[in-house]
Amino acid sequence: MIKKTISILALIIPLLFYSQNKETINWITYNSITIEDANPDSELMIFKENIPNKFNNTKIYGFGEASHNTKEFFNLKAKFFKHLVKNQGVKIFIMEESYQAESGINEWISGGKGDIKTIAKNFNIGFWYTKEIVNLLEWMREYNIGKTTEEQIRFYGMDIQIGEKINQEIRKYVFKNKITIDENLLTVADSCANKKIDFSKLESWWQIQVPKLYKLKQEILNSNKESNDSKTIVRSLDYLISYTEYASLIKEKYPKSTQFRDLKMFENVKYIVENESKNGKAFIWAHNEHINKREMYYSGSNIINLGRHLKDYYKDDYYSVGFDFGTGKIKGYVLDKNKGNYWKTFHIEKPFKKTYANTLMNVEKDIYFVDLENAFNNEPTKFFSKKSKHLVIGGGGYQPKPLYKIMSSKIYNETYDGLIFVKKISVPNYTLD
């Protein structure tokens, strides 16, 4: 009798799973919004006719990426940014990039000298040195022609992982405004800016410098020098202080430095939105794990990220868009003692089992957008409310061995407001012509 019952269940359970899976796929097919292509220069025609109300009424748009080196993610984000510029009045572009990249890029997109090769050198994050991203900067430059400063697109960096050159900006400001500053404090700024973080060890040196940088900041504030660049120099100092504080937390109990980095990115975004945006609107370009509205890595980690801070502070004025994919080519960094370390292109031929992508791949659309509020309220199988796995591909790119290290469990309804699924991905173009 027991054997017979087990045999019946063995037949019924797969049928029930198949039926539920089919119901999920049917709902997504009819309720997702088709994205016609990943061409960054074409219009979002179908999306414009079906824009979710929450997306339409928000102010700050966080667009993620499931990896930092994927052509389609870059082009789709460029496509949405252009849509938001033309239809929602978004003029502030904030990137997971350094503060130091801003001045050179803003000078160029405002009509300054240079070309796409020289302008790309402003990036301190190597992933952005691609044809897809410099093409977007070129579009910004063309858009800005003939417009007033208030009407132009502006580029901002929010990350704090680099200190280089900030000391030069501080010294230039002090000299220009003839401010009397203790040279020892300026030397501290030099040392902090020029010293790179050693992620393999904890160094007490950084902690000793932090109070000295705060003293330098106070002396500059006490100088009461009012100039066009006084706000800029304080912001510059704050980035250097954040960089030094971040370095002082490396190798402390995980995830202290990770959370600190995202907290500072939030503070930088908040400053930019409140001081640089005329309408309170902005577009944020970063990894999924930074822009999602819940937490980093796996559901239940409670590692508070940039997106969580933004959602807690701005409520429905922040909209988080995540990316997922099924198959395609992607780069990964290989550690090889014999050959030396190198980047390799891997080919993911099919989505992995027990992942969201394994189901999403079956929808008969190449690229589509899912409004997760609609899914939460109306999708009958609660597919997006159930914990499932997805790939977390960070700075080292795709790492297939061991795969479990980049496979994480999420609940998509808790993680994003919207999801863009791309069936097939490819590597960006790293040749700048």
C-alpha cells in the first residue's frame, strides 16, 4: 500500500509542478512588458504604452545589472536613461564610479575638448571603459548642445573606493583662496589620497588619519572663504574622509566595510539629489546588489545596501529595477598560478536549475519588463514571492568553480520594484574607435 501511494505521488507531483509552472509562464507572457530590442538608440514604444504607475510617478530610478560586464545590460540602461531624460525630465546621472571622474566627464559632455578615448580615461572603474558606455556619454554631449547649464545632463560619481587626486584639489583650493592651513594636515591629505587600500589586511594607520582629516575640514570651514568652489571642496574632503574611513574598516568583522560603503553611497546620492537636481529626479547606474531595495546578496542577510537606504528614506520616490538573464557569453577573472591571472570569456549555454531564470527563460520574449507590484497582486502562483536562486556576479565576473559561491537565494518581489529579463547576453565592446 505504501509503495503504491509513493508511486501515485511520484506521478502526481511532477504534473502539479508542470501545471503551476505553465500557469506562471502564461501569466508572465501576457502581463510582462515587451522590450523590443537592446538597441540603445531605439524608442521604448511598447513600454511607453504600458508604463507602471509607480514607475511613472517616482523620482529616483535605480537601474542595476546582474554583472558589470554585459553589453545588453549597458545598452538597456542607456535606452531607459534616454527615455527618462526625454519623458520624465531626468537630468542627473549617478554612477557606481568615483567622485574624481566627474569634472572631466562633465567638462566633455558640456562641449569641452577631447574624444571618446580621452574621456573614457576619466573612469576609475575598468568595467565602464567600453564602447557602449562612451556612446552614452557621447549622446549626453549631443543632448547638451545649445542648452543652458540648468537644462543640461550632469554626471556624478557616488562611490568611495578611490582617493587619488583629491589632495591636489584641496591644495589648489587652499592656494587659490590664500587660506592658512597647517602643512602637516595637507600632508595627511596627500598620504591618504595616494595610499591604496590593501584588502588583504587590517591597517591601524588609516584610523589615525581620520581625526586629522576632520581637523583639516574644520580649518577650511573656519576660513569663511566664500567662493564658487567652496561647496565643491567640502564635498571633495568628505569623499576623502569616507575613503579613509572605509579603508580603516577593511578586514574588520564582515560585513562592516560593505555596509559602510553603501551607506556613504546613499549619503552621496542624497546630497546630489538635494543640491544638484532641480526637480529632485535622478538616474542611478550600479550593480543589482547596490540598487535593490532590500539587502545585499541573499534574502535574510540583512546587509543594508544603497537601495535599502534609498527606499527607507524616499519611499515610493525610489524605484529599483533589477536585471536577470538566461544564457550567453560573459567574462570571468581566472586565478592561475602557472599562467598568471587573466580574463576569460565563458559561455552559459542554459539557465541553471532552481533559479528564477530557469522559468523566466520559457517566456516567448527575448527581453521583457515585469512590474513586480502587479505580479505581487495578481500573479496566481506567487512565483516572484517564493525564494529562488539567481547568479550574483560581482567584480571578479563569472566564477563557475565553485558555482555555489555566486549562486544566491532571493525573493524578487521583496528585492526589486521592476525586473528586466534578457534571454541571451554578450560581452561589451572594449575597443574604443
